[in-house]
Amino acid sequence: MNPIGENEIRESFVNCSKGEARRLNLPRDLSELHWEDLDFLGWCDPGAPDRGYVVVERNGELVGITLRLAQGTRRSFTKSAICSVCVTPHAGNGVTLFTASRVGAAGRQGNTVGTYMCADLACSLYVRGKKQTGYGMRFEETLTVEERIARTAVNLEGFLDKVLEDNVGSGAR
């Protein structure tokens, strides 16, 4: 991912108001990030632990979405789970259900979509082996790092497609 600045990040959000985008807390270490290791910028809000954010380049433009931890879901400290985006196994509470409001009228009516993601939104680092899950057992995949990166991008694109779909009144799920 190419380095991006604060203004570009704030202007990229599609499922919140401009005021909300101006007020959200950006990563504290933005200037120190290893951008070459990121397929998307993901971070949890240090001031609001139930919120997260993802910014990704899509069709030559930045697209940012706000995420919330799903309400009423139990996080187990004894079971393992797999991230739906990067397919990394985590022990305990390393994966969580994030929801995102849909864009447009659908989002204003409260429609959301969700996916299970790495709780720290560091999928890019897990796929590259730059960050470890603490899972104890490491599952070896036959895919190359490049293939895992491509799979992560496709999975994230699928989630973004659902967020960007404004399907009020279309009879969709």
C-alpha cells in the first residue's frame, strides 16, 4: 500500500458522515507504519474500543469504512477462530465479529453487514508472517505469501462489495 495522509484517510470514509470522519481517532503511529507490508490500513480506535476502521485502495481510489464490534456476541478465551479475510487462525479472542453500516439509504435505515476479522485488524501482517497470533500451533499452508495476499484482497473486496451495496427495498437479505 502507498503511504496516505490524514486528510486522505478522513476523506475516504463512505459509511459515516463527514463530521464523524473528522472526529475519528487515527492511528498514533501513522508516520511510522511499514506501508510496504500493508494491503489495507486497519486499526482499532484507542478511544473507543468497540470501533475499528479500514481504508483500502479500490479501483484507484481510497475507500474507508467504519466498523463496530457486533453487540451481544460472546468472545471465548478457550476456543479458536479463523479470520474470514486473511484466513489466519487465532486462539481465544483474536478474531471478532465486526459490522459495518451499508452506504446510502440502506445504512441510514440501520442495515449492516458483518464479517469475522482479526481483532487487531492486522491481517496484512499475519499473512506475511510479520506478526504472530500466539496460537501455539502454526498451520502451514501450501499457498505462497503472494497467493495468501491475493486471497486476503479478494476476501476484503467481497466484504466491501456488501458494504457498498445500497439495496433498500430490493428484497435482498
